[in-house]
Amino acid sequence: MNDFINNVSSVSDLLKNFSNKDKLAILCYLWDEEKNVSDIIKCTNLSQSQVSQYLWKMKLQLILESEKKWKEVYYKITDKKTLEIISSLKKIFSKWN
């Protein structure tokens, strides 16, 4: 338990991404495979600048990685904790539908 208490700040920083509905939408969309920025914009109905800002911040947090392919930049979730949280949320909330 002390390890968790000692890491509360890191946990809180990670969970901030899930408390913002736009960041959560991006993470859920990226959950199962990498996507390019254009697809993320279409799926989330966010502006290009908003999506770029969110992706940049999550990349700085080491949640995402990007790869440039031709003219498009593709993003994928590389943080295992984030993937586990999204999987849990999908299981919990799919039962409500």
C-alpha cells in the first residue's frame, strides 16, 4: 500500500486524462490500434489544434507514441496502465448498454 501512496502524484496525473472527455474519447479510439490524426479528428469532432495539443501532452506523459508514415502521423497507446484502464472501463460500461 505504501508504494501506491508514494505514487499518488503519478496516478493522479494519469487519471487526469480520463477525467477530460475529449482526451478519454481519443484514448478509447486509440485503444485497439494505431490511428492517424485525420481519423482521430473525424471520430472525435474536435479541431485539429485541440487534437494535436492533447496528443502532444499524452506523448510527453509517455502514454502515446507516434510514427510518421508518408504524410500522416499515426499514434498508438504504449502505456500498459492506460490500456488496462480503458479495458476495464469498456467492460464496466458495456454492461450498462
